[in-house]
Amino acid sequence: MARKKEYNEEEVVQKAMNLFWRNGYETTSMQMLEKEMGINKFSIYSSFGSKHGLFLESLKKYKTKVNAIFEEFKNSNNGIEDIKDFFYNSINICKIDGNQKGCLITNTYYEFSEKEDQIINEQMNSFMKNLKQLFIEKLKMDLTKDEETVIKQANYLVLAKHGLAAASRVNNKKEIEDYIEMTFKNL
């Protein structure tokens, strides 16, 4: 007979997500996860299969957390202004109590870029491809831009978004705002 779980899976995934968000995948040990989540290794392995399985669940949780700003971005129709709003919204999510600095997706993208983890890399590449496609759609709203300019600016914005995520971990609010404003002056 299976034992009844003594914990709320959604709550422990939230705690694990925050720990991975703060420390990254490699630096987060099973002991740290046990302490943060308040459950033992057996329960972690039983529910998630492995640290990697728990990390995948944490990424899903994070995507759910940021889904609202992506939906707002997808459904907007003001072109470059929408992209700028998205940049501001993506850093404002870090100000919500309990959230960490930076972006878990971008942090993971950096951490796994040199690793041969097909599952994580597919998720990260899919996320970045979708983000670039959204940038392209918004940039194309300006009918004066040719296809080559749109692609170059979309590439620029993807890199700027990575830079913003990294900067939001260490820079102050004024520096971040200046970064965003200067990014959009260049478009």
C-alpha cells in the first residue's frame, strides 16, 4: 500500500524553484533541497525521480509564474512599445515578494549552454525561439522596416533581454531603467 504524501507537492516545487533560481542547478545540492523543501531525499526521488526531474518541474512552475506577462505581450498590438513594456514587466516580476533576481530561464540558458542535456536545451531553445518570434511579430508592425532590419533588431532584442536578466541580478533600479531606455533608443 502506497504511503500518503505528507506535503503539498505544489508548495515544495515552489520552494525548490526558488532555490534553483537563487543558486542554479549545479550549485544546488540534494541536502539544500531537503532543507529548503522540508522533505527527505526519499520523498524527492519518489515524487520527482531525481534532482533533474525536480528541476524540470521547477522550470514548469516558473513558466506558469511568468505566463501572465507573456500572454499580455502576445496579445498586445503596439509594436516596439509592447516590447519595451515586456522588458519592464519582466524585471518587475522580480520585485514580487518571494521572487529572486534575474530570470530563471535565462540563468538556466547560461548554465546549460555548454552541457549536453537534451531535455533542458530543447526547452531553453524553444523558449528563446518563441521569444524571438514574438519580437519579430511586434517589430513587423512597423511597416517601414524591411525583413533584414526586423531580424537584426529581433536578434539585438534577444541579446538585450539576456543582458537585462543578468543586470537585474546586480544593478540598481535606475541603472536598469537607463538600460531599457537606451536599448529602445537604438531601435
